[in-house]
Amino acid sequence: MTARSTQGPQGKWVLAAVAAAAFALAGCEATNMQMGSPGAKTVATGGAAGGTATNASAALEYCDAPLGTVSLVENQQAGWYTILRNEYRLPPTANLLRLLVQQSNCFVVVERGAAGMGAMSRERELMQSGEMRAGSNFGRGQMVASDYAMSPEIVFSSDDAGGIGGLLGGLIGGGSGRALATVGGGLKTREAAALLTLVDNRSGVQVAAAEGSASKSDLNLFGGLVGRGGGAGLGGYTNTPEGKVIAAAFMDAYNQMVVSLRGYSAQRVPGQGLGGGGRLGVDGGAAPSHTSAPGRASGAMSVRDAQRRLNQLGYNVGTPDGAIGPNTAAGLRAFQRDNGLQPTGRLDAPTRDALGRY
């Protein structure tokens, strides 16, 4: 009965309608990869060795010199990580970020993952056991410190849009409508938002954070038509690989972080210093605590000590020599202004107190 109906005029019309709808929807087969802006079409590619990058994406931000060392820290207990590994079968995001970071030359990546640290520990154990040949030099004091920790996070989204097929099916009706609804049901949008945070490992202060996103739509004609036996030879499109979307989202987030870091200025709490009690006083609360090191009373701070502290805080006063010359006076005035003090250019008691809190 079905074979006879498809050979008649009505059957031919139905097949023609299905084919026309399929070709019409095929015009939406795949949008270009979007990374932050509609025109972005890039994902992570190429390689890196030391400060040299090969075939890196032209859209990846680049630094003339590294800003410090960084380690990648993933929360493997998070829900997004479970989806990444168990559902999408993708490798850790740290593998992707290592490539982006090294190609950008903005940070030097240091190993802090469990597998990498385990490998280094095994080499040291072999050295200590006496099994390694002479000159292998796996002794203490060679590990490079990680200045910063970069933590990734992903927010997934997958929306199915079956309305197009339903609309066309309503116009045609009957069994052909069900076939078209199946075609429309294959239209999917894959989206991902990536979050990156950068934390100073010495102080625990977050120095940067960024969000990036990417999306890509594609039309899965193959599964819908073959299931109905109406277009096995039509070919088809599969769902967009989630990995490409995630890579684009992380590149977008990393680029935005690098752009922000180029104009980086440390946050300061005038008159208090970081961790010194803050400026949001609480009624009845104790006075803000001082954070100067034990045994280093602020009143006993020498000019040389003040010069070292100013240099550490980014006020370049030159080599500490114990004399308040023009550079030191200018640095003191800048520090005093930033901390709500009278810009005298002298190392007075309020300035010593303020320097002692950093």
C-alpha cells in the first residue's frame, strides 16, 4: 500500500515537499563558530615550545614577555567536570589551557597536576635510591614556584529547536507532517560559557577573572530522515563536537583576561592595607589589625626598609640606599596619595604605619 501511494501523484508530492523542506533547512546547516563576536571562527590549534608558538590562532592574544609562572587547577569534583569527562568523553581542560597559555607567552606554565607531580616524585625517589647515573642532578632546590593559579569552569547548554518541523508539518499535514517534524527536530544549538580566575598563590588574592562564550548550531538531517525510510541517500549532518565549542569559549575568556591584565593595577585599600581590617567598619567591632611582620615595629622602619617596601609595592624608587633622594620622595608622595595620607614625601610616622601594614 505504501509503495503504490508513493508512486502516485499524491505520494510524489509528499516526497517532493519533504525534499524541499530538507534543502530549505539545509541552508541553516551550520553557522560559523562564534567566539565572543559573531565574526569569530577560531579554536585552539598549533603547538608551542618554550617561547615559540607554531600555527597559533591569529585570534589568540599575545604578550611580549611572561607575567609570571602559572599552574592549572581543576575542580574534579564539580558537576561540569563530570559532564566533560563522562558524557562528552573530553580530556581535562588543563590540557587545552596549557596550549593557549604557552602560545600566548603571557605566562610560563608549571606542572602541578597529580600525574605530573607523581612522575617528578618518582624521578627523585630513583635519585635518592642511588639507581640513577652520576650527574643526573635530580636533587632538591630545582622546582620553580607557581606565582599564580588559573582555575577553569564550564557552563553547558543544549537547546533543541523542533518548532520549524512542526510548523512545516502543520502546513502540509498527515504523515508528511510527521516526517518534516522529524527533520526540524534535528536542529540543535550547542553553547558553552567558560569562566577563568587567576589567583596569586602567595597572598591568595584574586588578581583577574574573565568569562567567555561560544555557540554553534547545526542541522541533523541524517537521523531524522533515515528513521522514516524516506531519504537514506540524502546524507546528513551530525551534532557539533562539544570540544570545539568549549575550546572557543576558553579562548574567548583567556583573551579577555589577557586584555585586562595589560592594564593591570593592583587593588589597594587606602589607609589599611590588604587584610588589615578593611574600610567597612562594623559597629562595636575591634579596631583593624595591623599586618606588619612580628618584630618589625612600624616606628622602627628605616629609610632603607621603606625603600625596599615601596619597590615591592610597585613604587620604583631605585636601589635602596638609605637616603631620601628625589626618586624616594616621589615614591613616598605617590604611596601617601594612594593611601589617603598627606603627600609630604617624608617618611613620617603615618607613612611608616601604612607601609608596615603591607
